[in-house]
Amino acid sequence: MTSAPTPPNSSPSAPGSPSAPGSPPSPSPSAEPDASRPPTGPGAGPAAGPTSGSRLALVLGEPFRARTWRRVAHILLAVPVGLVSLPLAAAGGPAGRLQYGLARLLPGVAGGPRTPGGPRAFAHALLALPLNVVALMATCYGWALVLLNLAWPLRPLVGMPLHAERSWGGPSVLGAWLVHAAGGGVTFLLAMPWICRGLAALQARLLTSVLGGRGGAAGTTVVLALLVAGGGAVLAVPVVHQL
């Protein structure tokens, strides 16, 4: 009795299924790497992120960015706006709108209080005054050091004698100028944007906490602002005596 011949398998084999003996292996669709995806694995190297060059460019460029000078403008205007807001809030005027209008100079501050004035606006103007005064003094003093040291030979124009023979880098005017420009001018030029950034951020946090009425957050922020103001006042004492 003879068996019927087995018909050949005409259906194509599914991808990834074992091939028949003696036939070449069929390639899998995932065998070739996807060039659009970044390499992964132990030998792929570190993930992309901020490099030392980008950080250096950020530090060197911060004094010349508009956001830095918006923060400086906010710090300079915070004291007069706060002084105006005290009687304005006491009289029921739009002190809150005035304070938020100034704060819009800062990145990330938007919106405004539910009421244009009232106790919260008065409380913020009063509680922020010590911080605003210290921030104003620190900002004016720091940027003044930048100008006075970078333009050191021009100090006699503002009534400050040079005394190059007794100054760092002296006795020559050129040597004293280079030392003052590098040690005081460039150093404070790079540091002041970050000092102003921290002070303005605390001012904005105090504004949104007190006028926003966020309870415990407002209390913590007020304590932090008063501590910064107190520390700044202590540091200002030797500076004032030096002047």
C-alpha cells in the first residue's frame, strides 16, 4: 500500500520562525539597528546633557541677558512701590494690583490677587519692606563695585583719588587697574546676576505667598525673608562704616 505524496508547503514562513533544514535563515525585521534611535547599552556613552561649555556660556552671558536687568529693575523699584502701597492699601486702593504689576517684571509671576487691596496687600507691603531695602542696598553696592573697578582710572571723576602707589597692583596705574578690574570688576560682574536672581526669587515668593494667602507657606516665606533681611543688615554694617 503506497502513501499519498505530501504536497510541498507553499505558504511563506512567518518572520522569526525556524527555517527548514538546509535553507538559509530568513532575516528578522529587528536584525538591523534603527538609525533614528540613539545607541543604548553599556558602551553607548553618557546621555546628552548640559556640558561644561554650556554652563560656562550661561555664567558668562548672564550679565548681558534681559532677564537679569528685569530682576535688577524689580529690586530697584520694590522699595518705592512698597512705600506707596502702604497708604494705598490702608485707604482701600488697588495696592495688590500695583504690587503684582511690578512683579510681572520677573519670570514666572502671573495673575493677581482676588481683591485689589485690603489687609493682605498692606501686610505684604509691610513684611516685604525689610527684604526690599536690603536687596536694594546689595544690588546698588554690587553693581557700583563693577563700575568702579572696571573703570578704575576714572574714579577721580566721582571724587575718589586713585593712590596707585598704595593700591593692589601698584605702583603703576596700569597694574592697579588690571588688578581691580579682574579681582573686583569681573568677579562682581559674574556674581551679581545670580545674587539678584536669588533676591528677586525670594521677593516673588513672598508676594505670591502673602497675597495668595497660602497659610503655612506664607509663614515660612515670611520667616525666611526676615532672616535674609537681618543677615543682610548685619553684613551691611562694616560696609557702611567703610564708606
